[in-house]
Amino acid sequence: MTHALFTRIRPHGGDPHDVLVTDGRIAAIDPSTRPGNCVVVDGGGALALPSPVDAHIHPDKSAWGRPWLSREPADTLRELITNDVATQRAMTSPVHERAGTLIARAVSRGTRAMRAHVDVAPVHGLSHLHGIRAAAAPFATAMDLQVVAFPQLGLLTEPGTADLLEQAVKEGADIVGGLDPIGIDGDLDGHLDVLFGIAERTGAPIDIHLHDRGRAGLDQIAEIARRTRAAGMREGSRSATRSACPTVTPPSWSAPPNSWPRRTWR
């Protein structure tokens, strides 16, 4: 076992304490004794905070470390998605290289965990999933990475995507993802039937992107919550549903997507 004692550090900005770390985890605050072969680091009153967690990231779309990439402007979410597919096709570096560079940078700056939303669609197959897993493998001891199988192009509007999502869970995705059941697929019940069906069969949690505004967004949140409770999904259990959407009606319904307010609901 390896031990390090950080002296005179201020957890969460509070009073100074000595913190004993064993094998990379906090073992004691102000320990009365020190283990043998303990390295002592004088914190000098420095602020001590938990490692950052990136709870929402799309590393398969990253161009980190590559030349600057300008994206085409979009007036709608669907247009943004279509442009994104074209942008990814134009990238010359494979997913595992681009994502690996991004993950390495995050780890070097102290990020301890990520939830990675990875595109799954007939146009990509499961190549992005496998690319992200390959990119994350060298950092397994330093980074906890969850993969969400994300139907970016639509779940029902892209035939074959539902089967790919379930296969993705079998091949290494931790979570099954959804996207705007009404705004993208135009079928709230159909979309949720697929997601909750996969979750029931595989035991995978669910993570839903929800951008729809106003009453449509709120209605979807209510139905997701109802199904979550009906399925016995609870906080702290293996399964949980996450959705993000505006909970207030924007003053201008014609505002572009990147200016919409966002709130998080769990």
C-alpha cells in the first residue's frame, strides 16, 4: 500500500486539516498516527476540492489537438444534427485518437470521471462506441468513464437504431440514451417504449437528452418520471433516468437552439 499525508490543506475551503491518502483514496482526516513509509506533502494552506467530474461530454465528436474546426450555423436542432454528421465524416483522424487526446488532457488536469455520450446510428454502427472504449482503456486506473449509447440522429426516425442501441449495451455501453421523443421522433410513447424496454431487458440505466421547450418539454418530463416510478427505478438503484430541458418558456420562441435556457432534472 502507498500512503501520502497532505498537511495543512483546506477541504472545501474550510479550516486546515491533515489528510491521509492510501492507494489514491482518502483514508483519514487528521490521523493520530502515520503509516510506515508515508510520504508527507506540505499543503501550505492550499484549497482541497474533489476531482472534477464531467457529467456530460461527447468525446467522439472532439477535434481536440487538431486544427480549428468551424461548424456550420444551424437554425434548428435537426439541422444542427445533420451538419454534425457531415462534420464527422470530414474528420481524418479516427475516434479513438481524437477522443484519446481529449481524455488524456482531462486526466492531466485532474478530471476523475466522465459520462460520455457516444453516437449510435446506422451511419456509424457501433464504431464510435468501440473507439471510445479503446481511447479510455489506457486511463482506466485514473478515469472512471461511463458510456451512453446515444441515438443522435433519432431513435424511431432512423430505422435500425433501436437494435443498435440494445447491441451497444451488450458490447460495452453502460447506459442507453434517448433524444427528444417529441421534437426529433414525434412519438413520445413509441420512443419511451423502446428505451424502457431495453432498460428492462438489459438492466441498463437511461439517460435522455431533452431540448423541447414549453409544454411539450414539461409533458415529456412528467411521462418520463411516471414511467421511471412505474418501472421501480429509484435514485441509488442500478437504473435511473436523467433528462435535461428548459423549465421556463423563453421570451422568444424563435430563439436559436444555442440560446435556449437549460435546467437539469433527475
